[in-house]
Amino acid sequence: MPNIVHRIGIEGAAAERVYQAVATREGVASWWTENVNGESAVGSVLQFIFGKGGPAFQVLELTPPARVRWKCVAGPAEWIDTRIHFDISSQDGETVLLFKHCGWREEVEFMHHCSTQWACFLIGLKQLLESGKGRPYGPRFELISRWSR
């Protein structure tokens, strides 16, 4: 099964701070999409709204400050049953976030779009943690294609 994978190094943010940004509703709203519904607790579902809709993920694991796991339970057909992994560690004086959107059934054009879009959001996460300004989906968000609407 194909996967989307990214690695970012974050300066000046401890692993716990990075964990809070990917493990909490408020944290994710500051870099992925401003409109998040639900509770970030193992077994609960988080709904992420982008324009007319968006994916919902069941929270599978919250292991501070090192790991977050979600499973897509609603959203684009290509995303159903895929998983999101955030793995956090400290390496060579920076905090490293390994991101994986795994379990795609096949490599389709939408996967290419999502890979690019994830990279943009993760760069926004890095900027948020290093400078205090994220770029979540919302009024300040820059579209990479019409599929982002």
C-alpha cells in the first residue's frame, strides 16, 4: 500500500509542544484547519472541516510526547481506513516530526494532491512552532489547486 511520508525538523520547540500541536483539537486548529469538531481522546472522533466538508478521524493513540495515531472513518473515499501517524523525537538539537498518511489502497492523482497539501500544512506547523504563526485552512490559506476548496 502506498503512503505519504514527510519529515520536518523544528527549532526551539520541545517534543511536548510539538505533541500538543498534533494531539489536541486546539493545536490542530492552529495549523491544519480552523474548524475542528469533537474531542481529542482515544476512541473519540475528530471532524475536520474544509469548505463544504472534510474527513473525520477516530483517535487511536495518544502517547505523550512521542506519538499520535488516527484512523479515517469518514471523508473522501480514498481516505477511508487510511491512518495518520505523527511520531515525535529529539535529534541533533531539534525536534523531529515524522508524518505518515498510510494505507492508501492505490496511488491515484488525488494522493499526489494530498501529498503536496500535507507538505504545505506541515511547513505551516513548523512556522507556527518556530515563529507563532501557522497557516491553517481558513481565510489566510493559499490553495494549491481547485481540489483544495
